Amino acid sequence: MADDVIIRFDRVTKRYEDGVTVLDEVSFDIERGKFYTLLGPSGCGKTTILRLIAGFMEPTEGNIYINGKLVNRVPANKRQVNTVFQDYALFPHLNVYENVAFGLRIKKLDRLSIDTKVKEALRFVNLEGYENRDIAGMSGGQRQRVAIARAIVNEPEVLLLDEPLSALDLKLRTEMQYELRELQRRLGITFVFVTHDQEEALAMSDEIFVLNKGRIQQSGTPTDIYDEPINRFVADFIGESNIIPGRMIRDYLVEFAGKPFECVDGGFREGEPVEIVIRPEDLEITEPESGKLRIRVESQLFRGVHYEIKGRDESGNTWLVHSTRKAEVDEHIGLTFGPEAIHVMRFGETEEEFDRRLETYGEGSHG
């Protein structure tokens, strides 16, 4: 195992007594000092992965390694990981100082060591001077920072965060995204963050694992995941997409909406049915006669920074457009886009198959 790999899942399956499989032969590596996000809908297995890393449950099959050592049956209190829960799990009858110091007292550290570590942890989360505050009188963001301080005071190698922002309002949630990302950089430890919020994952992560039905659908940087979705689920789940049926004419030439278009994708069979992904922000409105496609506008909403326009082309495909230009219902408009805006997906392609095609055809084999 490489020195920079801190956690490894090797074909890990988790099956409950009722026969339900929540993780199905999942394998991945987590490297030191990075911010990872487990992203997916409810019930996809992301919290199960977190609980397996923490030692709150054991795998049915497969192996889990931390720092190269098998930890399948190692109890939670013997692992160099700490968890921040969705509800923070703070003790309401203890003040801030005593909440943060709790784990250190369990370890029977001396008073001076506890005091030094607690104050340092509070300084890291910008809560200096809050030692004597009651938990009940603190805001949601402050309580979250107390929970993080309580976790990092034990100097874990990995910090696990189970949807810790879900209970916050939108403004505070956005602020805490910045704070968490900056905290991870300052601490230099590995964060594994669970969320079902796509924008949150894209904004905060070094690496994202997209899960669905107990399997990792795709992993990569936020840019990889957004610009190069591997299948319909990822394309549809990450942001908004136009997903249109098409057919490969040959490498770098694809047909959809009844017309041929140059693209930057290769590695497909001639005549192979494919799915086309074009992001709404990559479509530019132009005059009907000068567009690569022509659509009739069916609805239009103002979203503050752009108009959200829906329309239908002459082949019956529905299109979503994000534009600063307004369009009226029943108006005919043209749409134009470059070859690099077209991402071609093979039906049911796995991440391994995608990687092999990328190796064979180089950077021109993805959108």
C-alpha cells in the first residue's frame, strides 16, 4: 500500500440480516491530507461507508485497512478517526470547554495538557473566549464548530463528517462550507464528508465518490465529475443536464436531434447508440436561422443571475438553457454550442471501461 494511502476499502460488502445489501463490493483508496466527499441520494450507502471507517459496524465481506493495517474487527475507540455527527451529539449540560475536554478526560490526561489542547482546538475553530458558554445558547454554526473542536482535540488522522451542515439555513450553510474547507487546509488532516447536496460537494472537495444503490458510480475531482459524467445517473444527479439520445457516426462525429455534430469523443463503434450530455450553461441563444438547433420556448423563469428557459426542438427533444438573455414563451430561438460542450456517454459504461477508453484514445475521448 502506498505511503500516501490512509484508508483502503477492498471489495467491501455490507449486508444486513434481512438480506438487504447496502454496499456491494466497494473498493477505493483515500489519501492523506485531502478533502473527500461521499455524495449520493438517501439510501445509497454513503453513511454506511462512514460507519465502517469509524468502526461502528463491520463489513460482511471484504477488508478495510487504515495505515496499511487490517481493521475489520478493531473497535472504534482504537482507530485514529473521529466523527462529527449530523446532530453534533454535544452534551447540553456541559459548557463549551467541558464538551471539548470530554474525550481527553476519558483518556485521563493531566489538567495542563487538557487545558492546552482544548484552547488550541477552540482557537482553530475561531471560538477563543467561548470556553464558558452554554451549548443551548449557541447558534447552529457555533455548535458545529464546538463539535469539530471536540473531534480534532484528539488529534485524529481522519475526520469523518456525517452531513454536519444539513440543519443549517442556506446563508450559514454557505459560510460553514468556506470555514470547513479552510479548516481542513490549516489542519492538514484527511476529511471524509457525507452529503446529498451536489453543490456542496463540488464546492468543497478535492475528490468526490458518487454513489448509487451501494456502488460507486464515479470518482474524481469536482471538475472531472461535472464535465465528464460517466453515465446517466451521474450526469443527472450532478447539476442540471440536457441528456439527449444520439448515434455515433464515427469517432468525433455524432448525430442527435436529426443532425450531425462534431464532438471531441472517440472510442465508440460506428452507428452505436449513445447518450449526449450538454450542460444548460454551455448553450448560447442566437437567432433561429443561425443556430445549430432551433427550439420553441415553452417556459421561462428568472433565477437572479440567469434566465432558465425550457423548450423543444423539431425532433421533440426537451432542452434546458441558462442564459442572461430573456426569451418569451412560444418564441423560436436558435441554440449554438461548440464541439467541446458535447459529452458522449456509452449506455451503462462503468468507470473501469471509461478509463480504458480514455487510455486508448487520450484526452479526446471524453467531453
